[in-house]
Amino acid sequence: MRSALSALVLGAAMLLAVSYAGGGQTAVAAVLPDATTSSDPAPASESPATSATDALDDAADGVVVGTVPAAAAPDQLVGIPPRSAQLPLAAAYQSGAFKVVTDVPFTSPVDCGGGQSCQGQLDVYVPSGPGSFPIVVLVGPGGRGYLASFAGHLARLGILVFNADFRDVAGSGGGYPAGFQDVACAIRFARSQASVYGGDAGPVTLAGHSLGGWVGSVVALDPTEFEGGCLADGSGRPDAFVGLSGNYQIDGGENASDLYPFFGGSAAVTAQARAASNPFNFATGTPIPVRLVAGTADETVDPAQSIALNAFLLNRGWNVALTLVPDGSHMSIVSSQSAYDAVFSAMSAARSSANAIDPIKGRGGQ
């Protein structure tokens, strides 16, 4: 059954490529082989052929080829030691080619359910060297640990990473709009604090996987910025977005019931919140570069969801590209070469279109 679906997805993607290429669009859906690694972990001293910033400057077409080392599987990435109960808050430790500053608050006290308040926290992955480093904000379901290996490898490639928690369960104060506000707050915080960690003054790229991909897509596509609960001012909308295996079509199929914990109720009961959280209701403001990656063997989130979002954005003239990884699963996407390529491509496209980036500024949290 899955093999038949994979064939259908691949066929649909190719049809999209032919259709939109004929319409003169700047990006089309693509099915590309993926360059994952051997079983040997990447050595801590390994560095790309050129620096991350140089690679962005040299990529005239927005796609970096041959400068990002193949990615190891998450459990093979070296450089992130286990957390220790003895580590103080905001502890920094050096490991390989980057350090991690942990448990940094980025929201003011917010509702965490049960009458309790808390502060959203993130980890900052700081590359070694003087900088300045391009900036990425990461969000995934279940907290920062979910994307820790991905964050570490991005930092090893010369990217300053803010790996953030967000409230993704209604019973813990999350759902709509809180979860989206948290992601916007992380972007504002990254903008305001990047220089402290050697970040450059350029665009901020948001990347999300799975549930984080969907929440990130709404923050990226909705021209009305999410506000409230932030420690920093500025724009909460990213300058580029990377969606990895996102569950974007929230109003149909299994997704409608899967999102019960996020919204705190059924589709019928939470219809208004779901409509306000549907990325297909947006993309009406200033376009930003979008890169989507999905695996054809993903049995958690159907890759057809990424195909649909790609087609939706192409129809609106956005700078969007989709990579379908043959036999890629829901989790293997995070450690795939295509994921790293998508991040570099999105950053490059944002840098080349800096004057067209969403101009909303100075509308920070309360």
C-alpha cells in the first residue's frame, strides 16, 4: 500500500513540475536522490569546503551544491554531550566546533496550564570562530531535545542556531494562539540577541519539523504577526522558512483528529481556532522564500501535504521549492542531506531578496 502511495506521490510531483515549469514559475517540485552518509560519524573538526557565509554569497541561484557535508544519522552526530543535572541554567559548554548555551528564557511568564506560569526557553548553538554567522531558529514537537542533533550539525557548519521550545499542548497552555506566539517570540529573540553570540545582521530563517513545520508555516505565511509574551521587540515573522515533513493540511483526514491535543478539542469544537491556524488561508502578505522537504516513505505525515503547500505557494508566485526524498521516512528527513541543502538555499534566497522582506518592525510582545 505504501509503495503504491509513494509511486502516486512521485507521479504527482512530476506532474506539478511539468505544469508549473510551463507556467514560468521560478521554482518547481523536484524529486531528488538524497546523499546520506556512511556509518562513520562526522569528525568534530570537519568543516565545509567554504564557510557558511561565503557559500551563501556565492550561490547566485539560491541553491548550494557541494559545500554542505553529508549528514550523519542523529545518533551518530558528535558534539552534544548529555545534559547534566549539575549544569546551571544558561550553562555554556564547548564541544567540537561549537558551544551550546542552554535554558535561555525568551518569553515573559506565560500560561503553562493548571494555573501555573512559566517562561519559554531555548538553547543557543554557537559556532566556533569570530563570526558573523547566519541565523536559524528551529522548532519541533515535544521540546528542544527533538532537534538537538540537527541544531548541532547546523552549528558545526557555521550557523548560529536558536533551538526553541513552544507550547504544543492545549492542556499546558498551548494551542492557538499561544504556540504560534512562542515561535514568533523565538524569532524576535533571535533577531535581538544574535549579535551577542556572533550572529550577523542578516535574515532570520525559521525551520520546523513535523508539528513544528506546520506551526512554523503559519507564522511564516500569516502577514498579521503573532504578538504577546515576548521578551524582545521587532518582527516575529521570519525572512525565510524551511518546512520538513510538515502536517500542513490540518482540516482533513487523520490530521483533524491528531491535532486534538494541540487545540484541546475536536475539529467541530475548535473550528475557529483551526481556521486561524490553517496555512492555506494565508500567503497574502509580502512573500518570503520557502523550502519544503518530505520523504516518499513517510508513514507519519503524507508527503502529499508538502506537495499541496508547494502548489499553493507556486500559484501565488512565491519563491518556493520542494524536494521529495525517495524512500525518506518521517525522521530520516531530519538527518538528510536535503534538509541541510534546504536551509542553505532558504538563507541564500533571503539574503538575495533582503529589500523585499516583510517590512513589519517594532511590534514586539507585551
